[in-house]
Amino acid sequence: MSMNREQKRMLQRQGEVDADGEPIRQRRQQQRPAEERTGITQFSREVRAELRKVAWPSRSETGNYTTVVIITILVITAVVAGLDWIFSQSVLELFDV
């Protein structure tokens, strides 16, 4: 099997190949402990805790971002519409319609 050093090391860590790079005949059985499902209350608490860590933008930052997005959308729309008009006129001129 042809592989570079990085692939060989990764496969060795996973237990797929031996030190010489030869595949191991038997795969290791990975035993994972049975994990209990999280209840809705625990999930809600964890979500709230994570949301407290978020760096929320201020009202003025949100307004600035909104303005930038709207202006960008308008400019790109104008460019696409202009190119569409130019190409449609070129095709009509090409076929003398």
C-alpha cells in the first residue's frame, strides 16, 4: 500500500497498520461506554450558559452591518443586471433581431 509518512502515522495511531505500514488483519473493537441522553432541562441550562459566553454586537454595530450588507446586495445586483443587459444586447445584435 502506497502512503506518505503522515498517513502512515495516522493509521498507526488508529491501529489500522503496524510499524512497517502493513495492514492489521483484525480491526480493534472500540468499546464506548453507553452514554445517557441529556434531559431537556439540562440541555436548556447548557444552552443558556453557552449563549452567555457569546459576544453579541451592539445595536449600532448591528445597524452598520445591516447597512453594509444592503449596499453590497444593491451593488452586486446592479452589476449582474448590467452584465445581463450587455450580453442580451450583444446576442440580439449578433443575430440581427
